[in-house]
Amino acid sequence: MFAEDEVTGILGRVNRVDERSRSPIRCRMYGENGVLVARATEDSWVEFGQDGDNAFATLEDIAGGEGREVPGTDARVFSFLGDASKHPNAYAFWLEGRAGFTMYTVAAEEVDESTVAALEELVIKYAPQVLDGVASRTEDPGPNWNDPATSAPSGEPSAAQTAESSREAESTSTGSPGQ
């Protein structure tokens, strides 16, 4: 799907491509200078969200902004350079509704802001094709559990809530000090 000449600036000569037959795409491109991963999902809240936040809130925190709007779509693109000092990685994410597509480097040599910009352009070019026909592109991106204004109560208690309830029940059944 990806043209080799489009990724050689990031990877050098491409040696191998591993593509899983699952839909949407999951692909690893191995080059002489590192690995480039391309991954799409129907549920970006699960795949890319962190700490109970949806992917939009997570990436706003990581990238330090609201992302780039993509004209003619409801998508936003987030791109950034990872903070690992020895081998930083470059990341670009396309989020549209609940669907998402990302491309990122793994242990690539010479990663900098130009790599981030190149990945952002690749994501913008390929995301519409990769996510074509994915119904979740028009769905709500999911709640942010840590934001009372946008979170939705869960019908199931979280592990932390269950542990707290167990501790309370234990202290009540064994009695409190002074009883």
C-alpha cells in the first residue's frame, strides 16, 4: 500500500514489510535505519487513549495542542517527537470520530522534526484509504473518565472502586477502633 520511495527518507532502503491480514491495517516496514509502524483501529479510545481519556484528550496532552484540522474531513492530526533522549521516535496520528490511524518510528536513526513532518504528511495521505468503510469514523470518540464534564458513569465499577469497596466492607465487618 505504501510506496517505498515515500518511506526511504525515514527508513533508508526497505528490507522487509510485514503486514497482518487483519482489517484495518497493521504493518511494519523494516529498513536499514529503523522500523516504521502503520496501524489503524476502529476504536481509538481503546488503542490510543490513556488513563481513562479518549484518544483526542490523550494526544492533546502528549502533543501539547488540539492537533491539525484536515480540510474536508472531521479529522484531526497530531504529530510529535517522542521524549526518549537516546532514541527518540516520531509519531503521527489521524483521529476521526472513534477511528484512528497512526504511523510511528521504532529505534530509527536520525529522527527529528523533519521525520515528524514526513509522517504527518503520510498519515494525511493514507488515512482516508486505510479507514475507508470504517463505520466508527462518524461515532463519538468516547468519554474522558477523568473529566466530570465529559465523562459518562460506568455501569461496572472500576478495579479501584471495587478495591475501595472491599476495604470499606472489611473495616466495617471487623469493627472500627473504639468499638
